[in-house]
Amino acid sequence: MRKRWIRRSLVVLIFTFFIIVFVDFQLRTSSFPKLNVTHRPSPSALHGSIQQVSSAAKDAQSSVYNNSISSSGRESKLKENNGEESMAKGVHATQHKLRLDEIYIAVKTTGRFHKTRLALLLETWISRTKAHTFIFTDKEDEDLSSKGYNMVVTGCQSDHSQQALSCKMSVEYDGFMASNKRWFCHVDDDNYLNPEGLLSLLSTFPQEGDIYVGKPSLDKPITAHELLDGNKTMNVQFWFATGGAGFCLSRRLAEKMSPWASGSHFERTSAKIRLPDDCTVGFIVEKMLGIAMVHSPLFHSHLENLLLISQRSLPQQVTLSYGMFENKMNSIEVKGSFSKEEDPSRFKTIHCILYPSTSWCPPVT
């Protein structure tokens, strides 16, 4: 009897123990954080979650990128500005200021105009540029040479033919190349050259650049027939600055012209296109070298209506001219102390307007 009770009690104790252990286990597991390991969200929920993460990542990346760009942009701009300032300071510190005596001024004339056209230039503007003005002529003039003028007798013919004109330009070019001047400027003996206007214009260009500046006499490029081997020709078009208004070449460009312009090459080049000296210069620069001419309205020849030039614009003009057109004098209209009978070219009047302190100019009232 006693043994049966003990067995029953033992079973109850064992059962009770298992119940206590089970309850304890349940209590312990219910206190752990729930890990949703086996749960699979719906595709739409998963897509939404990915989009949110992707958007957040992009926003963060964009924010970082924009901040970086803004910061680097400011730094870059600062460096750029500093660079520009440094460059500006460097240019300002090193840029050469052009002087009038660095310009080689060539005047083309002929013996029969020494006492007329040339004498007028010597009395006016050449009096201010005597040391660096070179007079190219076909006749000796001891009187002018004895007065210290730079007279160059070219040995060329005295006519106005293509060959004679190209011959003189060839000598002008070689004379410049043998000098140490920065600029070569050609004018004719019927041009008034304003030295200050010329200096002002040339100072606007890069002094080490390839510059060919002047004024064309045509409203479109000229067409030439270039002679080729085998007696063939080829049409070529180019701009040229008319010699009657004057033109200028920088030294760097003049040096590049040498294969077609130095020595006898200039005359051969001129013969190749069968055009005179000023056209030949344009051909070499624009066609042989591929450098465009700079068109300037500040050069003037007798082939244009000079009455259109205003008196108040005189200080800016580089060259002026005069000549007969339809049996009438074509010259600039200016008011001054000299009458048109006394000063038909108006060069004396112009000179006294620009340089009133000249000894022979009437006092300004």
C-alpha cells in the first residue's frame, strides 16, 4: 500500500517538475526581442522599402555632392580669381609700352615730288618723327640728306608700274627687317600721318602678335590669278590694305613673310599674281600665311570721300590724304587759320589743330 502511494507521488512530482520547467521556458522566451526572420513581406512592401532607402541614399549623396561642389567651386573660383589677378598684375608689370621711336615709318615718294608733296610732309608731321621716318625715293637729294633726313635711294624705276612699286616696297621691307623696330608702317607722300593716333592704335594690339592693319579700298576681297607651274593659273581671293591709306605690320608677322618678301622674293611674288605692291602684301599675309587683315576705319586715302571725316575726330585718325577727284579737290573739311587757297591739302591746318605749339602755327585766339 505504502509502495503504491510512493509511486503515485513520484509520478506527480515528475509531472509537476516538467510543468514548472515548461512554464519557465515559456516565460524566458517571451522576454526576448522578436526577430522576424521567417517573415517575408509582400513584393509591394519590399519595393516601397527599397525605394525609400534608395531615395534616402540619393538625398544623402546629393547633399554631400552639392556641398562638395559648392565648396570646391568656391575654392576654384577663388583660385581662378587669384589667378586672374595674378595674371593681370603680371601683364601689367611686364607688358611693354610702345614708343613712337619703335615704329619704322616708310614714306614712298619720287624725285619729282620732293619739292611739293614731300616738302609738305617734312614741314608738318615728319617734323615730329624725323629720326624714325625713312623716305624711299628714286632720286638722290643732297639738300634733304644734308638736313639729316633718312633718305633711301631705291634704285627702282620712277614710274608707277607694278614692277616699280613692288621694287620700292621690297626695299622698304628689307630696310625694316635690318632695323630693330617693332612695327613697320608704310605711307605714301600724299598722306598726313598723325603720330599720336598711330601710337594709340598700335598700342592696342599685342606687341608680339601677327598684326596686319589698314583699310581696304574695295568693299570685297580682290580676286587675283595666281600663276602656277605649267603656265596654269588659279583664282585666289584675299583682302589687302591699300597703300594709298597706309598700313602697318608687326615685326613677328613681317618675319614670317620673309620667304615671299625678302630681297628679290617680293618682286617675284608680285609677278606671280600680277598685282602691285600693296596687293602683294595682302596676298602674302592672307593667302600664304593664312592670317586675316585687321580692317581699321582710321586710315584714309584720296580714293574716299574725305569730307565725311569730322574735325573733332582728328585726334583719333591715323592717316589722312588729299587729291583731285572729278576736277575738284578732295580733302578733309576743317576750319583754321589757313584758307583753302593757302592750304589746299588742309595738312597745315590739321597739323596746327593737333599740334598748336608748332612754331609756324598761328596763335590760337
